[in-house]
Amino acid sequence: MANEQYAFLTKDNLPTRTTWQAAIDNSPFDLQLDPKMNVGIDSGFSPCTICGAELGIEIDYDDSAEFIAQFSEIAPGKDCCVSFR
């Protein structure tokens, strides 16, 4: 079963891959992002390591006003979304 996570952000303040990995490292998730991952630019398949297994995640970046407007109540002031599957 797939797990999908959304991160609502501001385009002017996107985290770097290093910052995101540091936050993951401080969580209970055993996930290593691709060292070449470029947040806000990359989309589609991205290799990663989950619990020691070499797998991948799907990354999508969406900054369309129509999409963001659907989440204005839970993500006020945000203007883009990075989703991970």
C-alpha cells in the first residue's frame, strides 16, 4: 500500500535536500533521500533507501493556484506543495 505525504511550503523558502534529510533523520522513519534530489525542480521517480532497501518515491511539485486553493484552510499563506508517494 502506498503512503502519500504532502508538504505545503512557500516558494521563497523551500528546504534544501540536506535540510529535509536532517529532519527525516530526527524522525522515526528510516529513509535516505537521493543525494541528487532537487526540491522544487525534481518530479517523478526519485531513488531512495527505505529501511535499508533500495527503492524509490514519486515526487510531485505543484504551485498552481487552483491546487493550492483547495487547501487554503489547512495551509494558509503557502503557495506550493511537494508531495511524496
